Amino acid sequence: MTPGATTGGSPLEQYVRSAVAAHRADRGALLPILHDIQATFGYVDPAVVPILADELNLSRADVHGVISFYHDFRKSPAAGTHVRVCRAEACQAAGAEQLVAHVKDRLHTDIGGTSPDRGTTLDQVFCFGNCALGPTVEINGRISGRVTPQRFDALLDKA
């Protein structure tokens, strides 16, 4: 199939092809397309890899490599509550490692995982820009600083 060709396809395929069309002229179009897909679906379904490779004249390995390199791209849907903990140096110095251990224990999952009840997904980031108030946690898009294990529990209970 030639780049830009349209097919009936699934709603996912139709969306991916329309995102490619919207960004085709952009330099480094793959990243904005992937961000569009994730913003729309909440994750980047592995089924988009061959479509993007075809549309952008890239290898499947190239597309997969970009998706797997950037930690912000999820390969499966996040749960209803999304927790992100900063692991950058300033937050580390303020106690982020102890907080991460507590969060993992509380959620019964590891970084990049989802709790057994499928209610909460845990991810890490490397700087929210809230360095003076570390350790920093984001729960469902709301950033909180100076988070202790006890404060995390209260924030999570509120979410």
C-alpha cells in the first residue's frame, strides 16, 4: 500500500492514518503521531507499528524502537488512577527511593505496572520541574510536592 492510501480498516487504523496525514509534513513526524495516538487512546497499541511503518516508510523495528525508548508511551491502557513518581536527582535526594518503595508496596505493583485490582497504574518520570518541593508525585494529572509515605496514602485515598 502506498503512503497516505486509505482503507476501510478498524477505527484504530483509520485514526492512525488520519494522524499520519495530519503530521506527514512535520519533521520527525513519528513522535507527534505517537503522542496523538496516546492522547486519543490512552496508550500506543502494538497494532499501530506496521501501519506507521508502512505510512512513514520506516521499518517496524524503527517504529517499535521509538515506542520502547520513550517511557511516556504506554503499550497497554492505564488504570482509572494513574500515579507517577519523580525519580530525578533532586527528588532522590529528598527521599524518593523510600517513597517509591512505599508506593510499590501500597499498590502491590512495580514501576510500569498496574495494581492487581486493575485500579491504579504506577509509572516513573524524571522531573516534573518541582525540584525544590521533592519528592514529587502526580496522581491523575495533579502534582503534589513534599510527599511522604503518609501523605501519599492520603492523596491516593482522595483520588
